[in-house]
Amino acid sequence: MTFKTSLAATAVLGLAACASGVGTPSHQMFSQAALPATVQVPAGHRVAMETVGVGQITYECRAKQGVAGQFDWVFAGPDARLLDRRGRQVGRYYGPPATWESMDGSKLTATQLALAPAGSGNIPLQLVQANPAMGMGAMQGVTYIQRVATQGGVAPVSACGAANVGARQIVNYQADYIFWKAA
């Protein structure tokens, strides 16, 4: 077995273990009870996989739509590794468009349904509804994704104006991404 094949097999097994809860007897499945109602997944769904996204968000300085002479840092896209609860990479999150991709090659995009504040300096909590997955694998059948336990990732505080339109800034962030499937 080659190193590459062994690495791929390990990633798939790790994702399967994470999705089924195997190998994590001390970890209880995610509970959304403490989340604001706006970002809770509707009844009739179960947690399929829990991940921690660790990466960066890029912001770009742009003119405000419909407001002459005003500028703002605008979300341009994420780039994060998705790790299981043991710290092993099981996928990626990138965009645009926002795409969650498993190491097995299955991936999906989603439509944002709701946001909720997550505290000063942190990007908001989020609930998205998944579009049908592309490819067979871990993302197949995912119905919702929650972004919770966010740390960092907010737009830069540096000046954004006519002199630096198009400038990009990258900020670090971390968040848990909880994947749900119909029960």
C-alpha cells in the first residue's frame, strides 16, 4: 500500500468514525439546546458529523452599494481545514461559493438561513440549509450545517477607503461546523 493510499484510507476511516461517533466514547454528541432559536436545526434531524474549522477569512475593501463615497470591508471568502474532534483533517471549507468538502471528495454548497451574535470579535453563529451533495461520501444526505463556537474572523478594523479599494486582508478564525442529516 502506498503512502498516498494509506493516507487517503486513514482520512476516510477517520471521517467515518467521526460521523458515527465510533472511537469517541467520552464525547457526547453536540447539543443545540443553548443556541439561539434562530440557528437551531428543525426537529427531525440528527448530528451526522462534528468538525472544527481552523483557517482564515479574506475581506476586501469595496465601495458600499448605493452609498456614494463610503467604503467597507466585505467578506470575500473562507479557507479552512475541517478537523474531527481528535484534530485530524477530515475536509475543507472554502469559497466562494461557500463549499464544504470531505476528504472523500464529496462536497456541497448551502443557503444561509439565519445568523445570531456570537460575542465581540467573533463572526456570528450561522445556520445554513445544504444543497444536494456532489459526489458520494460523507456529505451525501447532509441537510443543515451549523456554525457555532466561533472565535475571531471579524472584518479588519483598519481603514477602508477610496485609496485602498480592492485591498485584501486575511483574518484568522475558528468555528465548529455541525453537519445534520434527516433522522
